Amino acid sequence: MNTTITYLDLGGNKVADGIKSMSKALRSNTSITEICLQGNGIGDKGAVLISEALQINHTLTALHLQSNDIGSDGAHAIAQSLYFNDTLKTLSLMNHKITEDGVLSFIKLFQFNFSLTKCTVTTKATPSSSDLSLLIYCNELYQVAQGMIHAWPSSQK
């Protein structure tokens, strides 16, 4: 098992057929912190496989899935997986077929997940995008507040 590679860029490599193997490898990954899979056409099925790995993987901090033909079902699966993952900080889901229902999955998620601080979702339904931006900002503020609490001298608490 690899223990030295921390960044993996497979963007535009047409790995859609191998996404099941990639998902399986991510479950036991202990070194890769950032993966770029943009432009591979993984679709909703691939997003579901990635979401299953995200529930188990606690090493990955950034995931780039731009331009993969992901719809609301795939977005919903990824959002659901992040209820069980507190290490992913950055998620990019730009240029997809995600509708307002998919965005709502993320809006609900941000009531429980405070670790995701950068999330880019471009959708067919832009009205909720501003709500999503506001929730990401709230997560960023939460992270700052947590840092301040931990930095505060224990005698002052």
C-alpha cells in the first residue's frame, strides 16, 4: 500500500470504468489527502461509489469532481456521506446537472457538518446557491471560533 503520495490528479483520464476500483482503494487510503477526478464522466453511479468511500475514508481533505455529469442523485449521495466524514474540507461539484433538490441535500448537511469549509456547487437552480454560500461562510466562522476556543488559555476558560 502506498504511504507517500498525498495528491492524485486523474482529471480528464476517462477513469469512469475504474471508479469502482478507485472507490475501493479510497476506503483503505491513509496517505492521499487530495484527489482531482474532474472531467471523467463518472455520473451519478460513480458519485454514489465515491460517497460510499467518503463514509469510511478519514484522510481525504479535498475532492474535485467538476464536469462529471453528476445529477441530484449523485449530489445527494455525496451530501449523505458527509454526515459520517469530518475530514473533508474542500469539495468541488461545478458544471453538473444538479437541481435544487441536490443543493437542498447540502443545505441540510451544513446543519450537522462543520468541517466542510469550501464547497462549490453549480446547478441548474441558482436561487439556492446563495443559501449554500451563506452556509459555507457559517462553517468558516465556526472553524475560526473553534480555533479561538482551543487557543484560549485554559486558565481563562
